[in-house]
Amino acid sequence: MNNTLLRAEFNYKFALFTLSAVIIHKINFIVTDFIRTAIEQNKRFKEKKSLCDGYKKISKHQKARAKDLVIIDKKGNPIWEHIPEYDKLGEIWSSIAGKENWGGTWFKEGKTTFNDIYHFQY
């Protein structure tokens, strides 16, 4: 399947995810990162926040098939620490897009040394 169709499918699945998270589970969030350039991706790679260097290994962010988000509290303040609601979001996304598509899964499975609970991809 080409990337244009995969992006459309990602956006559809993310809309379902958002409805479930916000309406059903009452977890509010904002998207903090979506499409990245190779330079932006490489910066995250050098900071050891990504396994993709942006050049040899392209990230899903570069393909417009990943979003990073942060949960916000009732006052609209971001909650950066790992709280149970991030795991709930991971469960919701995994049920829609597959468990290998949530960054928190990779840490639990030992695929990364960082817990990327903010990352959702397709």
C-alpha cells in the first residue's frame, strides 16, 4: 500500500482513537509533534529520543504517519510524567492500530531504552 493511502488510514484510525480517548475515557490530550523534516528527526536521534536518524532510517513522523501527544489536566496543563492514563491510551491505540504501533510498548519489550509513551504511529 502506498504512503498516501497509509496516511489516510492513519488519520482515520487517529480520529477513532481521539473519540474513544476523549469521549468514552475522558482523557484529554494535545498533539505536540506530527510531521518532521530529516533535520528535526536527526536532532531527536542525536538526543537519543529516536531510533531513526532521519536519513538512512526514516521515521513515521517523516511519512506523516505518527503523532506525539501529551495528556492535559482539567486546567490545560501538560502531564509529562508517566501516569496510568498513558497506558490506557496505549491500550486504545493498540486495539485500533496494533500494539507495535505505540511507543510505550517498545520500552516494555526492551526495543528502546526510553519510554516513548507519547508516540502513536501507523
